[in-house]
Amino acid sequence: MSDPGVDQQMRAYYDRRAQEYDDWWLGTGMFAQTERPGWPQEVAELIAVIEALPAAAVLDVGCGTGFLTAHLAGEVVGLDQSTEMLEIATPRIAPGRVIRGEGVALPFADGEFDRVFTSHFYGHLLGEQRGHFLQQAARVAGELVIVDSALREGVAAEEWQERVLRDGSRHRVYKRYFDASELAAEIGGADVLHAGRWFVAVAR
């Protein structure tokens, strides 16, 4: 199975977004005027959930800038297809390491990790890519933790979005939003770690 999970258009989007990606988390830049009640508090709650995970050999799939990766305890490897994202993530993850590679066909040996962690990656996968990723995650680690966006009033469960960056470029991105319990069931009977207005986190 060689499906990379991210097409060329989406690759270009994440490369170009790298320098402004953390604005979304921090409520700065283009997100400074976005109305997101309770957002900073819930980001802190989510970080606390991640920090409470037992130390382990962890693979963070689609680690991006390492914003959440930095809060994982243990021997951490950050995987992302974007060189620009990894340049930002590298000092945050240290002494862990980063690898440029695909997030669906994981380039690792069976059982190489204790846990696969992924944040806001699973919700971008289309159709069969989801099943492939879950199979690959189960192959390389015994545990899987998924963090993604919560389904809430005013958003569709899945949609194609047009996203605009600071440089004015426009990008078409597929996105899903999740009820925590439904996500837990979808990936095979996981436990719900967080079910908030903005984020969900489940562990299998």
C-alpha cells in the first residue's frame, strides 16, 4: 500500500502554512479576531491530557510544527511530509527526532513504537485512507491516540474547505469533525480522553 494520504495540492498548502500554523493554536495572526469562546482554556486542557499520557516510545504522525508533540513524554519521533513544518518542529521535539515521510504508509517496522499519536491528521483522510492508516498504526504500535476537531453546531461533519493564507493563496482542504464517542467507535472501541467544544481525544 503506497497511498501517501496527502495529494500534491495539500502538500503545497501545508508547506506554505508552516510559518503561520501555530497562529491557529495561539489565536494570533489571521486568527486574532476569530470568535472562539473558551478556546485558550480548552487548548490548555488538551495539553494537560497529552502530558498525562504515560512516557513511551511514541510516533507522532503528522506532527506539523510540533506544537502538541512537545508535550509527549518518552522517546518521541515526529513524522511529517512537510520539510518546512519539520524545521519548526525539530527544536521543540529535541532530544527526540523528526523524520520526513508519509503518514498513511508508515515507514517503520512492526512494533517499533509503544504508541502512535496523531493530531488533526486523521480528520483529513479520505475513504480507504482511514482504514489503511488504522491498520498501519496497529502494525507499528500497540496503542493509538487521536486528537481532532469536535463536531459542533454550525459545522458539517465533513466538508471541503477553502482556506486562505496570509499570502492570499487559496487552498482546498478536506476536513471532518467528530463526536468523541463516534470517533472512539470508528477506530475500534477506544476510550474517550477529552470531549470538548473544540477538540476530541480518544485512545485505543
